[in-house]
Amino acid sequence: MDPIARTLEHERIANESKHWVRLVAACNSRCLFCLDSEAQDGKILPFDDICREIRRGREEKDATRVVLSGGEASLHPRFHELIRYSKEQGYTWVQTVTNGRRYADRAYFNRVVEAGLSEITFSIHGHTAALHDHLTQAPGSFDQIVKAMIRAVRDGRVVVNADVVINKQNVDYLEKIVALCAQIGVREYDLLHVIPQGEAWEHREQLFYDVDAYSESLRRVFRLGLNPRFHVWTNRFPVSHLEGMEELIQDPHKMLDEVGGRRMQFRRYLDAAEPIDCRHTERCPHCFIEPFCSALDRRVEQLRDGDVGIWWIGSRFELASLHPEATLLGVELPAGAALPDFGRPLYLKAEDFTGLSLPPHSVAVATLPEHLAQLENQACEVEIPLDRGMAAAVLADPERLHRNADRYILHGQTWIRMEESAANSPDYQAFFPALPLPLRTRNLPACLCPGMRLEKAPRRLDQHILHDDGRLAIDPIVEEYIESEYKAKSQRCKTCVVADRCEGMQLQYLRHAGFKVLQPLTGSWATQADARLKLLQPELPRGLAKGAPPQAPVVRVPVPGNRPVPEIDVVPGRRS
């Protein structure tokens, strides 16, 4: 399989519908990096409540996999019954993540496997008893997990894999940990980057490390994922260290799970301006979801300050008046529909622009090659979202290009899924050098559009991210972030003259094109781009650099007909 095909296969497996069910809020280890310590109160959750949650995964989510978790799920006295119940409900795959201690007992192992357990993920964090037992704070746990892993591999009835939380204590020995597992017969690994949650933050002096200093040794382990005999997953790992191994980059949709696990905190922040308790200037730089949190802060500030360039209503024309302060009204005109007189400039997408008369100062969005001819005589700017078809259409008529040089705006289009980006993205490195003159260009790093007239895209507010009472909707905001704001840079970008002003390139594009497309600027273009970006964006948004995130209540923009805020499960010991 080529790299893109491997990535898509990886993604298909990772995105199979699964349902996580907590069985206990207890554990027989005390890991220094435990993310779940705040929920550990020793409770064994009621059997009937767990069964109800197992059913919910099938009935509401149509999940085919269930992950029975804790704490340490094996501590539930009816664990084997819950496995059997899951199979009876129609789950084709039952998985658990475990410290392995109870599985060292042959009778216990046989009981849960015979009940229908499909996969065991063993959490192993050291290659010796001294290292593993220190990190788990459970004497004897190393001998137990190794014995359990050997038994499970030799038994052959379950899929066996291992996860490792990489931290300051074990990063020097990661190769040896993986080698030990491989010697046992494990072929699949989930390598997790330590993050500042739970006990990990309390023990940060022991656990946090400089990833750059260990980049090469980490990459040696990651390269194992290029071997068809092994499967390697990276989890919450800084993606810039995966250059050349882009198929190992975690699917950006993982952000939905990460944010969903903190849904109650995000709701309190958005609804009542309560600070997210883990947001801290020292803590956030170590966190996988910090860029999303900072993007959310900026969204809150945008609403509070009324900083909206485009109020996007699509074809819901009745919403036109809900945000009168926006510079442009974003409208999508279906085929055959008449264009109402909204009395304000438009940001217009249409299937056919023939015969349309746009208000002054409007922007027409040309998504099809024929739109360029239809908009030739319109007195409006023309935004051209770049896909392969539109890139070819722009180059096909140099005379039209010269006539409309001041009206055309090239926009680096993004897609929410990697396969869409791979199928539709133009070859920027061939396209921009072929242009006969500089054009206005947005949403691309300067290294991919040399010589162009760089601009900043207007801020957009989409009606679908707002609930019926005006509160922000969490999942649509995360999806919007994945599609348009989830960006990354190469390690080499640190040497670029515009490093402090460049956001990088959208991650789904980099997953198929590779970080190799990003090159530090040199020569006269470096000087021009630096000067231009200093005007557009003197420096990147720095998260909490200015102190605490915005806490003033946001201005509500109620959108009738949108979904109401969902109920949040706040039962102690349950995942939200």
C-alpha cells in the first residue's frame, strides 16, 4: 500500500464507531501520569447502570465496538458478565485497556476470554520492574503485566496490543520497551505523549521532557510503523516530529474525543464564563488541545467584540437580520432561486451567476470554472477557492487573468477529511510559479504562494455553530476548527524569517502532501513576505500570553430552528 492508502486504512480503523463505558472509578495502580485520578473515588458502578450504558451505545450511536474501561475495568466483580452482555447486545468487538495485573491469573484470564473479550490493550511503561513499578507506583506490577502479556499472546484467542505513556522517566528506554513487547509477540503499539492532566501535572517535574532533545530516538521507534508487520499509533504527539512518517499522524478528528471528554468544563466556560480549570500559562504549552482552546478563546472574543467579517446564513434567508454588524452577509443561492434584496453587501455562493446583480462591495465565490466567465462583468470581487479544477481554469485564460487581477482573490481551500484534500488540492508548488502576475492570496503560508499579494481572510461566523438560544455548539466548533484552523509546521520552519507570524498549513493537507512542501523563506520573497505579514499579523495569537482567557459573557445570537444545547450527564464517575 502507498502511504496515502495506508493512512486511509489507519483512519478507517481508528474511526470505527466505538462506545467507551466506565465500569469502575477505582484502580489497583497509582500511575504518576494518571489522567483519570480526579474521577477515582473507589466506586464500583452498578451493574444495571452499566448495562443501560452498553445498550445506549448500540441504540443511539450504532457502535460496533465497545471499550470497557475504568479506572481498571477488571476490578468490577461482574466484568466477565458485562463482556458477555456486550456481545449479546450486538457488539462485534469488545476491548479493554488494562494494567494487566489480574490477567496474570490463569483462571481469571480464561473466564473473561471465554465470555467474549476480543482485544486487550496492556499499559506497559518500562522495560524493567524498577522503571515500570516506579511509574505505576505498584510493586510487582511489571512481573504481572509481562506474565499476562505472554499468556495472552500464546493463548491466541484475543488481539493483544500495548500502550506506552512516553515521559521523562522512560523516553530514554522507549526502544527497549518496544523491543521487550516485540519479543513477547506484540505487533501493535499506541504511543501516548504525556499531557498536563490529572496526576501528570502534579508530577510534572518528573514527567515532562523536551521532545526536541529526543526527536531522533523517538523517530527510530516511530519508523517501526512503516514496517508492514507492525502497527504504530501516535496519540497526542507533536505532529512536526513525524515528518517523513505523516501516515502516523493521528486523525485530527481525535480532537472531538478530547474535547468531548471535557464537555462539562467547556459548557460552563461558554455558558457561564467559568474559567476552564486547567487553563494556565505554564500548563497549556504542554497540552495537546491547547491550540483548540486558544482558538475557542478567540471565537468568544469575536462574539463579544462583534468582530464578524462574514455572517454566514447559507440558504436560510430568514436569518439575514440576526447579525447586522457583520461586514458581509454569507448566502448560498440554490439553482433557480431568486436573489432577495438583503440591502447589504453579500458574500455569495451560487450554482449559476448568470443574470444576477450583486450589491456594491459584494464578494462572489467562484467554485466552478464557468463562474469566471459569468462574473466577468460584475462589479464585485471574486474569491476563488483553489481546487484542481479552479487552479486549471485560472491558468487557462491569461487575458482574463490580467483583466481581473485586482478583483481576483485566491483562497487556499481546506477539507475536513484527508481523502478529500488528497483528491482535490492543487499542486501549489506548480500552480503559483505558473501565474503570470501576482494575485491577492489568502489562507496559505507564504512558502506555498511565492510572489503573491498576501491578505488576511475576514473572520466568519456560521449560523450552524450556534444553538437556538445563541450559545456556541461545541462539536460544530471542533469540526470547524479541524477544517480551517488545525494547522501545523515543520521543525525546519523554526528557521524561517516569518516563523513568528506564520500559522503553518492545514493538517489534513500535510497528512497527504507531507511536511516537505513547507520550506523556510529565502531571498527577496522572504523580505517581501516578512514586511507584508508584519502588517497583517505582527505575531501569532499566543494563547494565554495576555493572561487569563476571556471571561465576559458572550453576546448571544439566537438562531431559531437550530438544535438546543444537549443535556450533559453529570452523574459522578460517568464519562460525560
